[in-house]
Amino acid sequence: MTKKLTIDPSFKIENIVASANLGVELDLYTIAKNIRNIEYEPEQFPGAILKLKDPKASLLLFKNGKVICTGCKNEREVKYALERAIKLLTPHAKPLPVPKKG
């Protein structure tokens, strides 16, 4: 009789992907011009990329205020990365346009 193999992997979380909605419109051209560590090439990709060193994370920023945060190892780091991004982005944010009724 063969012994049944039991696999019990150990793991650690290396990378969390989180999405957020800032509820504002972002002027990506102005943001890329005025904030260091932001790459924006609209011909290549519709979002701007903000790279943070602390925490080590990359945030994809979109005009509609949506953000994708990658590279964090836990929720606390995600929250801190978003707080840092909001501090940088707030001066360049506008209220979202109100949809026309019609």
C-alpha cells in the first residue's frame, strides 16, 4: 500500500494588488509635469505610474480617479501608499464632472 502524499505549502505574501477610487478627476499631464517619480506616456498607456520608495509600491493613476496599487506586502502599507499619493495628488485634483441629464 502506498502512502498518500500530503502537501502543506508554507507561504508569505509578497505583493498585494489593491484598487481604490479617489472620487476626483486627475489631470495626468499636470501631475506628470509637477510631481517627481511619475511616468506618463499616454501613447503607450492611459495611466500615469507613481513609484514610491517608502513603502516600495507602484500606483497606476487614471484620469477618472481610479488607482491600482501594487507591490505592498500588507494592508497597512497599501493604506500608507494611498495616503502618500493623495497628499501628492490633491493639489492637482478636480471634482468629477456631474453627468448631464437628458
